[in-house]
Amino acid sequence: MYDFETFISREGTGAVKWDNSKTTDGMRPIGIMPFSVADMEFACAPEILDALRDSLNKGILGYTVPEDKYYDAVCSWMQRRHGFRVTPDWIVPTYGIVSALYSCVRALTEEGDGVIIQTPVYPPFKGAVVENGRELFDCPLIKVNGRWELDYETLEKAAKLPQVKLALLCSPHNPIGRVWTAQELSRYAKICMENDVIVVSDEIHFDLVMPGYEHTVFTNVPGVQAAKCIICTSPSKTFNLAGLTTSNIIIPNKSLREIFKKQYHKDTSGYISAMGVPACTAAYNLAEDWLKELIVYVSSNVTAAAKYFGEKFPKIGVDLPEGTYLMWLDFTDMGLTEKELDRWLLDEALFFVGDGKPFGPAGTQHRRLNLACPGWALTEALVRMDEAANRLGIKR
């Protein structure tokens, strides 16, 4: 049994999630756990921490490149967990997936070319396009019978345009938590492949799939051409290692891989974290049992949060995550302005969740709740939310 209950204060550590969780007047309450940025409030698996201690005990933290045992661990994990056959030469280690997305856009498109995204989506998807001078083609997700789906009609119209060269796919999807089915991905792939649109699939959450769902790696989708896809993976979300800035970009096609590597080395030094290498190796070789317990624990938090909102706040729309540890909340029917929402959640309830607006137009009146936290802390926050609503006279 692993410990997912202990409170770990990150005050004064430079933790982005904690330092940026403030009331509207800029105050950071002491001892209040936030539920915003997508990292966990759990200690890393002890097997990973032991590997890091062993590395530190050597006393030198110099320039680092992965050795064979690192690549073997990554390949083994992909095969065991995802039925994804990877050879070491396909793997390009990077500082992170965000930097890789920016490099992909620069490597595979020219200024003025079009890039497809599907909002609401993780904000760097848009940033990688517009900050590099490319034209953004948003094909927003649509809700069908209460469930978010890909809009294939809009996607196909965009993919057929001659200036559109690239599509950035979020799978599983952040923030809505959809795990795209093999059938959905097959239809998406068919449109992109037939129109010579390269797909960069960000699969950083691919290990965090709730019971009853199954993730399909984009490369494993029938009809996908190796020369037209890049798969972005990392142990960072799975094992709470974001601060070690280590990701693995998997590119089966040699020509495409060399194009990416050339651009990435222009953008960075090419080395990765001296601590990220042993952490990733240990995670994939030794920490699978920790992940299994984590998923069960997070799933229980999903159930508890959904039940609470259903009973106490039936007007809040809840998208149950099929993957990720993130819950997308729709406050539209509460009838509050954004300012009133912030006063309620931030100032009165001290309930620090992610603002939905950076995720795109559909994020207005939405918030993203991180459920990778001790269950008792989530309960305390939800109770604060309820009590604050009573004080403010907010109708349910």
C-alpha cells in the first residue's frame, strides 16, 4: 500500500501551483491546498525517490544523455502498458512536451501555414501556433448528448485547405478528460492522412486512464502513416515528475525524426535533466504498482466529487474524466459573472481551481479541478465551497 493521504506543504518551495493560488487581492492563504495546476499533491513513488537518492550520492550532476537502460525502460513501458512497439532510435528525449510542441510547429510548418487545434484545450497548443506566426484553425469540440466529441465536419473543412499542414491532438484530452476511442481516432486519422496533414499527438496523460476506459496510441490506429505522426509522451504526469523536465518524443519515421531533431537542437542545448534520466528509468521499471494504486485512488476522488456536486450544486455541469485526473466544471447555469465566481471560489471558499478561460472560448464560466490530491483535502475544499455559497446566498 502506498501513501496518498499525507498532507505535504509546498509553501515556500517555489511550487507554481501553490505560489499562484491567490485570492483576488493577491493574498496566498497559508496551509490551503490548491487544486489548479496539473501536478499531484502526492509524494513520488518511493522506488523513484530511491533511484534519485542513489544518483545524488554519486555527487556529480553533469551534462547527461540517456544510456541503453533508459531507452530499454521506455520501450518496455510502451509495450507493456500500451501495446506500442517502439525501438530506441524512434525516441527523442526532450526537456518537456511543451517545448517539443513549439519545435514541432517550427520544424514542420512555415510562417503563415495553418495548424489545427480543438478547443477547449491546454493553452500551449494555441501558444505554439500563434507565437510562431502560424495561422490557427480551431475546430472546437462539440457536445453531443452531454458528451464532448470531435467535430469531424469542421476538421475536414480545415484539413482540405492547402495552407493547413499540421494538427495538434490532445489525447487523452485536457481539460475535458475524454479518452478518444479507437474508432474516433481512426476517423480523425483518415481525414488528416488523406489531406497530408501531419498529426502531433500529445499523449502526456496516456497512463492516467480511469477504470473501464482504454487509451489508444495514435500510431496504433489503423491507417495512420508513420511519416505523418509524432507521439509526445512523458513520465511527468503519470509519476508526478514535472519538475524534472524529461519527456520522450516518439517518431517512427526517420526523415520526420531528423527534421524534428534538427529544429529541437536549434531551440535547446540537446541535453536533458541529470535527475530526469534515473527518475524516468526507475518509474518505468519499478513503479507500475504505485500507478495502479494511484488510478484507483483518483477514481474514488472522481466519484466523490461528482456525487457532491450532484447533491449540493446540481446546476454545475460536471464532465467526468475518462482519463487524466482533471474534472471540467461548467458554472454557466449558476447565473454568476466571472467576477462573482472568483469572489465565491477564491475569496470566500479559498477553493483554488484552474480558470477555464485560457483553454479557449468554451472555457468561459468553466473551471478545471485537479483531483490528484488526498481525499480528505478535497472534501474539506468542497465543504468550504458549500459554506461560502450559503454565506453569499448563491442559489443552487
